[in-house]
Amino acid sequence: MVETIALGFDALELNPLIARAIEDAGYKEPTPVQAAAIPAFRSGNDVIVQAQTGTGKTAAFGIPIVEVIDPSVSGVQALVLAPTRELATQIHAELTRLAKYREIGICAVYGGAPIKAQVDAIPHSAVVVGTPGRILDLVRRRHLNLATVSILVLDEADRMLDMGFLPDVEQIIRCTPRGRQTGLFSATITTLVRRLAARYMRNPESITIAAEERTVSTVRQLYYEVAERDKAAALIEVIEREEPQSAIIFCHTQVAVDRVTRQMERRRLPVRSIHGSLSQQERERTLNDFRDGTVRYLVATNLAARGLDILHVSHVINYDIPEDAETYVHRIGRTARMGRHGTAITFVGEWDRDAFPAIQKVAGDNLEAGRLDLYTPGQ
């Protein structure tokens, strides 16, 4: 018999085996979305949750899923749909952490990877996480039977529909039993999301995490006025001053990502880049190296700002200013995850005067002006 772990999660009365896994993962207190969504999802009712990236929503549906799965029952019991391969991989990793002591088979299926290994994993999996295209492909080939699914989760629903997956998502939903429980998680509740919920959900309970909580207090937010030509020097000074344990450095374009990466490599910094031109295998290898600490710095386009669940990121550096306030929120959401503390630093160049006020508005009093001792803009 396993004793109950005394955690900040104790009020949720979790399965002791899951409480152990949460303790191993280093989670201390449930985030607002977890505190609200876990009891609602456990009730068996359909749930619509509006919450930003970085609020801990994967565990909000992951904990109820791994609690209710019966390892002795054959067939797929839970299906999680995600818009991207990266997010599917991250959800799979999180569910695997949560199910560490429960002997539950969990697999991830997505395009851009060999299908045979995914097909071989399905018969041994009670939970399948995947992208709509690959899920539908497997269903059509009769490698995946959704008739036994009792829980369906649509994660990042707004993004999934924006990417044109609505027809695929609807076909997948119609392959699942009518009596299933459905959870819909989305950063925004768009018209398409509302229509999908009205069509396929039964009296869903709605949970909204207030917009004021989007830039959490555990993120230290700084900005530096930096002339465009001096950003490379400013970046090195920030790294030397802050000494990040791990940092994601955001640029607008792939060309900028490659240039900044080369500049950091010349300084012999442990850095790698990630953007849309890399193969799935290259991206996965880079992200795995970043997670395990082999790579300390990750230079990225907005591909990594949303849909990737990377824990333990101490710093986010906006080398190029975010295009809008929403992108700023998604980027800085890569740090201070699951109640941890983090730092977000933004460089404001001479061409950024139009974009910066929107960021100041969303950050409010949390955004502080900084000064670089060894650097003066314009010199």
C-alpha cells in the first residue's frame, strides 16, 4: 500500500500513485486552471476550459485521465488531439510522467515519423495522443479503433481549427462513442470553437482563467532599449549578467535564428536552434537535448512559443520584439511554468516603437526598464 503524499495537491485527494508521480516531477501547488479543471473533469461532465499556454493545462486534463484509466481493460480508453507534432510529443511526455506508477500504456502518433512504430504501440496503449491527420489516417487503415474511447480531449482547440483541421476533427469525433466525456481546452473561444462545442458536447461546464492572470507574477519582466546593430553584444551581456540555467531566445525569422545561433556558437556557448525548416527528427533531438541540459540555450522562431511544453526554462529573451501582445504572452509563458519563477527579457529597438505599447499594456506594472552597464544604445 502506498501512503498519500502531503502536497499542495492534497486538497484534490489524488490517487496516491499519481501524488507520488507529481512529487517526483517537482510540482508543488496546483495552478489556477488545475485547481478548477481537475474536479470538474473528474465529475465525468464535459468541460470547456479557456486558459493560456503555460498555465499547466496538460496536467489539468492529464491527472483525471491517468486516474480513471483501467490498465486491465483492453482498447484505447482516452484520446487526446493536438494541433502539432511538438505538442503531441509534449503531452505524451507529461502523461507518461503522471502515470509513472500506474502501468498505463501511452503512445503518441503524428506525421513526419515512421508509422510502423506507432502502429505497433497502439495495441499496448490505453491512451493515444496525436495530431488529427495521423489519427484519421490510422483509423482509415483500421490500425486504430476509437469505439472504446470514453474520454476525448481537444487541446489548443482554437489553433487546431485555425490550422484547418475542423473536417478531420469532426470525422474523428464521429468515430468515438456518443456517451464519451469531452474536454475542450483553448486559449481563445472563437466562433469555430463555439460551434464545435455546441455540436459535440453535452451541457459542458465552462471554466475561464482570467486574462489578468496571463502574465503571472512569478515572471520577472524586464526590457532594455537596444539599437538593432547592437543586439548581439547586448545578448552576450545579458547572458553574462543573468547566467541563465536555461533560456529560449526568440527571433522573428529563420535567418535571424541561424545568425544568432552562429554568433553564440562563436562564443562557445551550448546553443542549438529550432525553426520550421528543420526535420521532425532534428527538432525532437534538439528539444530532448535542451530538456536534459545538454543544450543550455535554444534560439527559436515563434514555433516554440506555443504548443511546446518545456519545463524548467529559467529565462525567455525576446531578441526580436514580439509582433503583438498575444505573442508576448505566449513567449514568456515558456518560463515560470507550474508555479516556478522565471525571467522574461525583451530588447526594444529603434524600429519597435509601434509594437512596444501593446506589450506595456498587457504586462502593466510587472514590466521594468533595465540598463546594460557595458552598453549604451546608439554608440
